[in-house]
Amino acid sequence: MRSAHADLETLIERELDAPAPEAVQAIAAAARQRHGHGIAAVLFYGSCYRDGIVEDRLVDLYLLADDYRSVHGNILSAWANALVPPNVYYLETEAAGQTVRAKYALITLDQLEAKVGRGTDNPYFWARFAQPTGLVWCRDDPVTKKRVVDILGKAVRTTFAAARALTHDMAASQGLWTMIFVETYRTELRAEKPHRAAEIYQSASDRFDQITRALIKERIEPQPRSWARTRRRGKLLSVLRLMKAAFTFTAGADYLAWKIERHSGSPVELTDWQRRHPILASPPILWRLLRTKAVR
């Protein structure tokens, strides 16, 4: 990245230009193929992105679409995606002799652009995309890439404005970013431990510090929020997303079986019926694992 004098969009664009690992490119291509030609771009974020480790991990992707009808096979999926975004899916593919696993979310460019703005109370989107993000694939259209850069820049500015309202010293970059991530994690159904926010900052401290300096120059005004209300709304939305994921998390039973095998060392063989009905199948699977002491 460039010096502290680089503007925010330049910093973001250089971050997006870094090539993704081949395994991530492979599973991103498989996800795009599943949803057809309506996908405009694929973003890569989360722990695999930060650590640079994909093997035996779950890759986090975001697929950005032009509209919901063009990427969904039925109107109900499109309606659910628009009502409580994003839809979340599970996918496995083979790449270079290894199984690559991903959890990917789907949202339109228009809706994401609206959700990362200051008018959105829930930080689910803007706090997530204020963190380091990669661009795995973008269609051959400079307008699309510029729009992605602008959306991410908007997310960073929204998060920074909320952070400024939490601290009087906006030049203290570490405290500013750690504090806002602690607060936004508390709006999720499963809140992360406080040290997790510090790890997010420390994993890319130079990047966050450069952003802080760039936005100080922009004189971003603080935006106070009612965090108690935001937490209530965020947890409700988390429940709704979780309920929706029970129907959209395709092959979720295979993912759960893999997780159990990974942590317990005991293989889990699934029937076709269990794959089709993961919610109904989970109690007897769990009972069998408890009875055999595969999990405790």
C-alpha cells in the first residue's frame, strides 16, 4: 500500500488487486456457476483471508448479484433474500487434489450499497466490510469494480463515523477500531469474545492505521447510535437469518459431518435422507455420537 497520504479508495483498490489463492478462485467459480450469469463480483473475507490459510478451513465469500430473480431458481428464494439479506449457502469442490469448503452469502449490489450506509442501524454489513476484504472475481467491466470499491469505502466511512462517537481520541487508531468491533460484535446472536476485536485490528494494523489517517483528513463527523436498540434489532435479525439458513444452507449436513469428524476424529456417514433433511436428522445423529462418546 501507499503512504498515509493515499486516499481511502486507493487503499481499498490496492487491497482488492491482491490475487486470491487458487483454491479460493476454484470454489468462487463453482459458486458463480451455481447461480448463473447474474453474479457481478465475488468478495473474499474472514479468517481464511486474514490468515492466508484455506486447507481444512471454511472459506467465507460474498457473491454480489445484479438482481435476485436472475440468480435464484424460484421466486421464494429471491423474496427471502430481498426481505432478510443475505441468503447463505454451503459448497464443496475439488481443487488441486483437495476438498475446498466455503460458506457464501448472496446479496445484490443495490441492497449492499444501501445496507452499508449511515442510514442502516444494524452493523451486520458495514462493520463486516470495514474489515480487510479481497476481490476473487469481477466481471470484465470497470464500472462494476469501481462500484465495489465505492461500496467498501462507504462501509469503512460508516464504521469510522460510529467509532468516532465512541472515543474522544480519533487519532488512537487501535482503540478506535477495537472499540467499534467490540460493540458491533455484541449485536450478533453469538457475540465474539472481546479479544477477537483486538485480533482483527492487530492482523492488519498498518491497514487500519492508514485508513484512520486518510479519514482524519476527510474530517468524518461522529455519528452517535443507540447501541442498546441496535443490539436488540441485531439479535432479532440474526435469529431470522438463522431460521432462513435452515432452508438455504444446501449440503449443510455434509458440512456438519465434516466439522464433527474434524473435532472428534470419528467418521460420520450420512444417508441420502439425512442430507435432504438435516434438521430432522440431527437429533439421532447427535444421540449416536453421544452414546459412542465421539462428542461430549
